[in-house]
Amino acid sequence: MTVLVRQLLAKRSIARPVGHDDDLTEIGLSSLDMVNLMLAVEGEFDVKIPDRDMTPANFRTVARIEALLGALLQTA
């Protein structure tokens, strides 16, 4: 997951380390970046994120994204 976030940061020319619990908006990702991150997660892991789970809170940190992904993969 961290790799996807780093790739997105690189596209935005943001050179900053990303910790598991760092707030991604504080690092510099915009709401549009978060949508792109959601799409990247769906594509990379071949999952469909339900509308109810497409919330800013679920994409605030790498840890939260991984928790969401883990829950989605368990129910698949």
C-alpha cells in the first residue's frame, strides 16, 4: 500500500517519507488524489470498494487503507 501512496506522491512531486499512520492530507494529497488512490487500490488488488466505504476516514492513513482492504478481501 505504501508503494501506491509513494507513486502518487511522486506524480505530485512531493518528496516526503510516508509512515503507516501519517495523515495523507497533511503530507499533501488532495481530495482528487484520494479518489485516484481509491481507484489505484481497486485496480491493484482487484476489489470493488463499496460506496459506503469510500469515506475520507478510510483513506486518511496507510494503516486505515490496509485495514479496509483486509476487510474487503476477507469478505470476497
